[in-house]
Amino acid sequence: MKILMASEDLPGERVGGLGKHVVTLANALLSLGHEVAILGRNDGDSGAAGAPDPAAQVGFGGRFIPAFELRHLGWKELQMGVFNPYKRPWFARKIGRAIARHAAGFDVVHYHGHLPMAGLYLDPALNFVQTRHDQGSECVTHLRFRDGAACARLDARDCAGCIHAAPGPLRRQVSAHAVLRYRAQAASAFARHKTIFVSDFLRRQFLRQLPAADLSRCRVIHNFIQYPLLAKLAAHRQVQAGQVLLAGRIDAGKGFGDFLAAARARLPPAAKVKVVGDGPERAALERDFAGAQVAFLGWQPYPEVIGLTAGSHVCVVPSVLEEPCATTVLEALALGRACIAMARGGNRELAAYQQYDGQLQLATSMTEMVAMLNAALARPPVTPVLPATSPLDVFHAVPKILDCYRD
């Protein structure tokens, strides 16, 4: 097949989880003999002398097409204190038009991005698939996270509180109009074109907000990893008894601060917590918690992160936001490491990928998470022989995705 991937998250020096997902899938399809190109941002210097090659920059083995000229993304929403009803449809139209300009000659276009209504600006006859990676199908901030906790509000007027600290009636009305329009357009796009949710949690969350939405063209395909690469990077890594790993962006939603506060003075003497990543909360957390048992390693290259994962007694994923399908959990499970995460979001679905009973433990509070960790550290680390293949590998997902393309 001739496949055009599209994402506004590419290219970049440090590619996030969504971008890595796109590149991993695209390279897997290339290796199977499909013709694949990636349509991404045009940052204005991609053709300049000395500018990095976008495909090489992100590790893609095919052709990269710069196409999305996305500028002035803010639209002064913060200054006005409202979500603008026209902002997201305007950018979705730009992306839709860019896709339409390049879609000729491809059998399928697969969009991985943040604007679920983009398909409305494409010919209904186009074989178009989008993957939804977060809660941005019905939440304009994509996270459904507010005031340090997962947001369960259903009234669109309450969304005004995510753009203004004290919105009055007018701001609530304008933001509600923007959110309701956004959700309605997403639902229309899902009914028109095929959609993949990376967890059933995401599908259910959308139906919770829009129970009458037509999702008959939607399916669930979990995230995936490059298992042979992980197994290679993990080879000969010895598990360090007592080593605990937290890896990810260090912000409020990832829960690192909440976990470290709950674990303070409660860890066994031999425990050594390694915190990998960077983000807005890193400096404050390092000041408050770094010490003999807690080390902040900063951002690390992917091979080093996988090596640390493979060598840890326990991996902890303390996200207080509702992770749709946490890659850090998938990597720990694939490498046979014990993993403790919060019992929320798509984490419950990932127990299906355990290599042994109890490999993934789900906590309902930080206090329970620390108790689970201490119990796990009191036992010798489990070190299973890694299998030749893993159901989490991208090549197990590819047949399902190709089936979606051909449907």
C-alpha cells in the first residue's frame, strides 16, 4: 500500500510519545514493503543549507513532506480568558487542506494529531484514518486534568475555568460555545471517517460526554513498542535490587511530586529512587526531595531510559491524570519489570499484557502505591527470561491497522 502518515507533532529534536508512535509505525510499514511518507510541520527552514533533514532527525527511513505552516497558535485566548470557538476549526481546516494537497496517489492517509475535526475538511470518499492518542476528542486541553486532579465535569460551561481563574457568565458562555462546537465537530468527523482509539477508555470517555455519537466506524488498537529494540537495549542489564524508576515529563499531571511526598520517610533503607525526565516541576521537586534515596537524572536518551527500566526492581508510574495508554507501563511490562501505576485511565486494560501474575499492580491512592512499592521491594526482583516476541510489539498491531486501512 501507499500510506501517508500525517502529524503536526513532527519533526523535532525531542519527539514526544505521539511522534514516536508515528515514526515507529511508519518504519514498521516500510520494512514490510509498503510505501510510506510522513506529512509534518513546515518550520520554515527545512530546505535551508545546514538545516537538519526532518526524516533523519526523527529516525524515519522514508520521505518527509513539510506541509503544515502552523503559526500564531495562541490566538490571545489567555489574554481574553476564553476558548475561541473559531481557533481550533481554523487550524483543523489548514491541516485538512494540507492533507488534501498531498493525498493524491496514496491509498490511505493516517492522521495522528490534536484536532479531531480535521477529517471534516477532507473529501468523504478519501480513505482517511485518524488515531486518537489523548482525551482531546472532547477536551480542548486534551488532558481532562484540572486543579491537580482528573476532571469529571460534564457541563461545558465549567470548561471556562481551564482558561480563566474566575470566569463570569459571559466567559462561561463563550467558552461553552467553543467546547460544544469542538465536540460536535469531532463527533461528525468520527461518523464520516475511520478512527482508532488507543484504549477503550478513550472511546468510553467520548461516549460519556456525547452518548449519541456514532462510533460505528471506530475501533480500539492499543499503543505499541519496538520490542526487538527494547530487548536489545536491555540485554545484559542486571536488575538492581531496591532500584525504583520514575520516568516521564515532570509536571503536575504525572504525579511525581505527589508520590515523592507520600514516600518521604516511608521507603526502606535500601531503596534508591531514580527520577528521569525534565519539566516545569523538576527544579522544585529536586530541591525538596533530592537526597541519599532520591536522585534526579534529568532528561536522558531513550536507550538509557530503557536500560534504567530493565535494571530496576520496580517501575512506578504515578500519573494522577488519566493516562490513555501509558507507554512507560508498556515498556516495563515488555521488559518483565514489576510495575505499579494508578488504577485510572487506560491502565486497567494493560493488565492483559502481564508476563506473570501481579506484574502490574494498580493503586487507588498514593498511600496505597507506596505500600505496594514497599511490599514489592521486600521481595526479590522477578527476572523472567524475555520471550522472542511480545504482543506489545508494533508488528502485532500492524495487521489490525492494515485491516482498518482496507475496511
